[in-house]
Amino acid sequence: MLRRFQVPQYVDVEDKVAFRLTFKQLGWFALGGVVLFLLWVVFEKWVFWTFFPFILALAAAFAFWRPAGLSLFAFLTYGLRHFVKPKYLVWDKGFEGDDEMNRAVKIPEDSEKQSQLVQEKRKRAQLSRSADLAELLDEKGKL
């Protein structure tokens, strides 16, 4: 006889630790509380009351806000990495682009021979693509 087991459905949901908050959320609020405590002890009280709403909002944003499905900390980390990491751009010399780009390039009228060569090259490329597609479709039909 087969035994039945219940499979958990929400495995990607974090466990609630206290006050219906997860451990990470409690950590962000604890960090905000430590910063507020240091402001209270080190600086005058008007400095504390000036920065209190901003630090509380920042702690709440790090705890609850999830832009693009990521935590705010991960989102900011990826953004910083994007701007700091070197970019690698690859240029393909053989790429001709689509026809609109090719039409935008004007060839001087005195070089009709060059214009004819370019048109022949485009026709050959188009025929080559069509032949490749036809061959691919024929091969798939044989399977």
C-alpha cells in the first residue's frame, strides 16, 4: 500500500521568527536601532530627532521593499557592481545590420561599380540565407 506524504508548497518563503517578521527583517531593524541608539548617545537630541525618520524609513526599506524581486541590499549591490565592473564590448566586423541601416549609408554616384558590388553581395547573402533555411526545413521533414 502506498503511503501519502504532504509536500510543502511554499518552500521559498522564509520562516517568521518574531512579530511576524523574518530573521533578515529583524536584523535590518536591529541595525537601524543600533544606529539610532548611537545617535542618541553620541550627538545632541536635535540631531537624533532630525535623522530618526530617515533611518527608520531606510531600515524599513531594507527590510520590506523588494525591487525586481530582489532584496534592496542585493539590488543595490548588483547596481554598484554594474557600474564598477569593467565592460567588455565586442565588435563584429562581418555584421552588416538590417536593410534599413544599409540603406542609410549613401554611396557616391561616381562609384556605380561599388554600388553594384554591394547590391550583388546583398542578393547573394539573401539567397544564401534562403537556401540554408530551405535545407534546414528539408532535413527536419526527413526525420
